[in-house]
Amino acid sequence: MSDEAVRGFPAFGAAGRSARSWWVRAWVSAMEDTALDLGQLKKGRKYAAAGLVGPITVSPGRIAAAVDDVDGGPYRTELRLAELSEADWTRFLDRVASRAGHLAALLDRDMPHDLVAAADDAGVHLLPGIGDLDPECDCAGWELPCRHAAALSFQASWLLDADPFVLLLMRGKGEREIREELESRTAPRMDLVVEDRTPGELPELAEFHPAGAPSIPAAPGVPAAAFALLAANASAQARAVLAGEPWPGRRPDAVRLAAQFPEVASRLGEGPEFERAVTAWTLGGRAGLDVLDSPWTPPKAALAAARVALADVTDEEPVFDRNRCTAGEVQVRLDRRGRWHPYRREGGEWWPAGPPESDPGLLLG
């Protein structure tokens, strides 16, 4: 097995996180829908947040780590996922290379819905379904998954959130191999452009970096980082427009850019309110900003379910005000997708305090 087919990641340490990308929520759902004991999932989430999972190793068909426990360990824990066949890979990569938007998105470490849907149409199922994630652990627990495998799965979702190539590696191919195969599928079109140009008419475009983009120096006096920001922003906006998704207005767009590019945040806005908005976006995306700015009235059933979830986890009597529930110095806010965002009081103001969860009891417990 080649070195690029095995990736190691350092331990996260104690860090509360949640899935923000849609493909990671599908990963977590596959585990939750298969679980025999939801109590083990709850413990696993707490173990993950407490930093009990050691360094993680990802390789084709397998993700592994040692997981500590309050009563012993560490335990050798694995999650297995079937690799794609070579025929499946051929169909998937052909689909990616045939659509410029899909190619750009994947190389930008994004996995659009329509890319996965196109793969499904071709009979290639990238995301795990019910029963596809196979947990193994040398602890004495009989549950599938046990709390150690659940902890590993939650931390694996954090890796996938930042880089969908982790999922593709589990399915059988590393990032370098995928890039090379995509480049080989698109190379003829690039060669045609280079061969048809008139010498001296364009800047030298003969050198291409692995992603297929021309190596052109920045204009004098213009920071190269500015081009990276503008290119990434234009790419994201183009994908949203092509997918028929609404694009943020002026203020949300400034907040989004500040969250995604912290190095230029001071040029986009300033002051506590802007900082609070950037924090909300960083932790919860557009939905996080919405619950910061705009209270709304949820269905009664959603509030009733929240009351049940909170009944046994807090000594404070929860006070509900539309989509906001306050218990002492902690508040949770429900977004329109059914997730609760935690807030804590700082200097007389409520500040976003962590990523959202579907169970408010995990945030107040």
C-alpha cells in the first residue's frame, strides 16, 4: 500500500464540534440509524468531545484509533466501510470530469448534492447507508456501535467535514491518485488550448500545477492572497447560483467571508456585533447567523420535544421564548432545520458558544 493511501491525523483533544456539511450529516445519520443503543451514541459523543480518541489513521476501507475510557483502555477501535470496485471508480471519476462544476467543487474540497446524486444514478454510492459502517472494538461491550466506536465515528465526521477526500480514501483511493486520474481525463482539453494559441499573444501557460490551473504571477502591488479569496468566493457563488440556492445578502456575505478568511476579517467589519456574527457563522453557518439575528415561532411539537429532552438534564426551569430556551446562564436557539445552537452570557449579551446539536439535552446537560 502506498504512503499516500494511508493518512494519519493527530488527536483532536478536548473539543466540542458538530457536523456542518451535508455529507457529514449523512455519515452521522448512517451510524445513528444503525445503532442498537442510543445511549452508547450519547456516551460516544461525550467521549469524542472530551478528547478520549487518540490519533486517527485512515486507509482504504478502514479508519482506526485507540480510544480511552474512564474504566480502562485504551481500546483498539475501527470503523470499516466497503471499498468501491474499479468499475465504480471509473464511473464516478468519469462523472466528475464531465462536469466542470463538479470538478471544481471536489478539488475545492466540497461535495455538492448533485455530484453525489449523479454518482448514485451511475450506481456508485459514496455515502454510507444503514448498516454500511461496520464498527469493531476490543472492549467487552456488545453494542454496535459501542461507545468507543461511536466516539471514533463522531471524530471521523469532523475529519470528513473539513475534507471529503477522507471519505474517498476510505472508499479506496487517495487524493493524489484521484487528482492524477481526473487530470488525465481533462488533459486533452488543456492541451488543445495550449496548442491553438498564437505565440506571444498570451502569457506563458505551459506550466500547470496538479489542479490544472495556469501558473500566472499576480499583478504588481496586488497581494496573491486577495486573488485566492476572490477566486474561492467566486467559485462558491457560481456553484450556489447553478444549484438554485439563494446567495447571502451584503451583510451575511461579509460575515461569511470573514468566517472563511480570518486573515481579512478586519477589512470586512469591526466591533462586537460583527465579531459575534462571525462567531455565529463559524459555528453554525448561515443557520447560525439566522438564529442570532431573527427569532421565529417553531411548531408546538418541536417545543414539546425539547421540553421532554431537557426534563432530566438541568436543575434550572427552562424558559421558552419563541425559538429560544434559557436555563440559567445557558441558552439554546432552534434553527429552521431542527438544530439547537448553544449560547452563553458574556458581558450582558448572549454569545454563540458551540456548534449546533439536534438534541438540546446535549447542550444543557
